[in-house]
Amino acid sequence: MRLSDTLTGELVELPAPPAPIGMYVCGPTVYARAHIGNARPYVVFSWMARWLRERGHEVTLVHNITDVNDKIYEAAPGRSAERAREATAWYLEDVGGFGLDEVTHTPKVTETMDEIVAFIAELVETGNAYAVDGDVYFRVATYPEYGKLSGQRPDQVAEQEPNPLKEDPRDFALWKASKPGEDTSWESPWGRGRPGWHIECSAMAEAILGPEFWIHGGGLDLVFPHHENERAQSCSLGRPFAKVWAHNGMLRFTGEKMSKSVGNVASIQDVLGEWGREAALLFFLTGHWRKPIDFSEETMASARAQVESIRNAFRAPSTESAGDETGWDELVAVLEDDFNTPAALSIMHGWRAHGRLALLERALGVFGLASLARDVEAPESVRALAQARVEARRAKDFAEADRLREAIEEAGWQVRDIADDPGYRLVPHA
Ligand SMILES: [Zn+2]
């Protein structure tokens, strides 16, 4: 499989299966209900992990939780730890609604503090960082490649977190001395305080995946400064770190209703509640992971319509011989070429139109959409036949009941008797 790499701007070939693939995907800072834009990296990289597993790789997918941060202190003064715990549960519940379940580890900053402090101490020891008044800063001048990931010239890198204590305006905080109003802090060789955001990910990635791993994912908005800084911290200590930097495009709120709505955001919870997981997943399929994707009433309505057209295909009887998977390679080719899901979706619609249901069902499974083939409600005409059969059996007219069973099977359904109302269950004919 080839994947676009932000660092080189080229496609990088992943090793052949069954080579193990480590993936680290930056997760949310937890202080409120996450909005639907936050779901994109979760969905995209869960799908990639799922596909790599389907291809025979052993995948470790790490998706962290940033549960110490300025935003949390601001959102819940005096009870930041409690808010972080609540919002972690909200996030896991919300993304759990997609039914993908591919993440192997969900490390939290508060549970990785020893590794973070040790990482900073090593940077201080090697001269890549310095302590001032209880803060510790990364010394950007010691890392000549700084700016390469985000494409900035080293002498033009924007100043981060202005502070007169820094040697160089480009330097950024690894450890921040505890300030009034911050209700959590940890012991360190530099005094009580808490880590900066960037060092957390360097430490959590290494703690689980080791000094080198294949894919580092996250939204395009994280390239600078977050990922530039992660890379500087890890690579300046000689860790090879990520071999591919994969950044998903942003979700844009567009359309008349969305652009007028207050705050311009919809939470994951709102979207899953209003449109359902299948339409939400199909919506994400329509965009190439590297490109922006437009979220609106119109694009979601279109995703819902596509969901229905696919489900409808499984309502009709298929003439395809079971297990005929000629053509699967077509899907493999587009996914192995930079994980092109819009191209995959168009192949899937072709299979739908031609009644290639075995192929379509297998492809839906790759994206967590197998329910479209399985949770199919039978059409009204078939349910009427099943109801008539229940009545025929009650009247002990077994010849009529058998005739109705055959009619149901001819329509592509199987009827099973159950004790509960309405007395039958319909499943698509195998
Ligand atoms: Zn991160």
C-alpha cells in the first residue's frame, strides 16, 4: 500500500503483509462534546487500520487522549480533572457510535506522566532543552531540520507562546510551572507543573510503539506547530520516529443552514443522532482523506440517499452465484493507492447497479457498513405474504402456508417462525 507523506510530499510504500504496522493518531483535548470535524481522523485512520488488517498486517493503532491542557483549565475552573474524565467518556461514547472499534490503545497524559518527565529530562541532559524558573523549553536551534515537516524556513518560523524567558522566540514549552488557577500539577525535577501539549505525544507514542513506527496521523491543522514539535523532540534524541506523516483534510461547515447556525458546529452526538452512523460513515467515504470535506444538510442528505440505494439492492433477489468475487482486485487497487475511498465508493455503486451483492457486502464490511447488507427490512409486499402465512398456519391450512413460503423465497427472503409478535422473522435469502 502507498500513502501520501506530508514530510516528503511523496507516496511512501508500506511493507508487504504481514509486517506489523504501528499507527499513532493524535486524539482530542477533552473539555466539551467533540464536534463532527474531530471524528474525521478517528474514522479515516480506523478505516486504514481495518484495511491493513484485512490485508494481513498486524496493526497497533494508538489514539491518545489529551486530558491536561489550558482549554480544560479554562472550561472547568477548579474542576478540570473531573471535566477531563467526563469529556473522555463522552468522546469514547461518541466515536464508539461509529461501530468501528479498531483502536488498540487509548493512552492518557495523566497516566503517562513518568514517561513524559523522563523524556524531558533526557532532552535537558543532551542540551536540546533548558530549564528557566520552573519551565522547560525545547531549544529549536539544536534541531537543524526544524520547519521541514510544515515547509517553513527555520529563520521564519512563527513565534509560539511569546515569553521573555525563552532564549529564542521559536523555542516552545515542554514543561510549564504550575500557575494560579490551575487545579492539577505534578512533581518534576524542575518543580511542580504540567507538560506542554507536544511532548505528551512524543512520549505516549514511544511508550507504546517504540522509537520508530510506520504511520503518524492527525488533522492537517496539527502539522504546525504540534507535529513539527513532536518530530523535533523525538528526532533530536536520535529516535527515527514516524516513517509516514499522514494528515487528513479538514471538515468544512457549508450550506445555507449550517453557515447560518450559531457557532457553525455540530457535535458527533448530534450528527449520529440526526443522520445515523451509516449515513455519517458514507459521508466520510465520499471525500479523499487528504482533501477537505464539506458537511451540510445537502451532503448528508445525499449520503443518506446512497445508504438507502445500497440497502435497497439487498432487498431485491440477486441472480449472482454466491461467492463470486471476481473483481475484488479493482477495489484493492484503489485502496492500496493512497486509500482512495471515493474511487472505492464508485466501484461499490457499480457493483450495486449490477447486482454483485457478494462483492458489495464484502466491501461494505471494510468500512463498517456490513449492516446495510444484513439489517435489511423486507419490503411491504413480502411482509404481507409472511403475515398471510401466519394466518394460514393458525387456520391449519398448511398447504397454503407452504405456498406462501415459496412465494416469499421467490422474492428473495426466508421466513423463520418466532414465538413473539408478529410470529415470523424475515431474513434475506442466502
Ligand atoms: Zn499529538
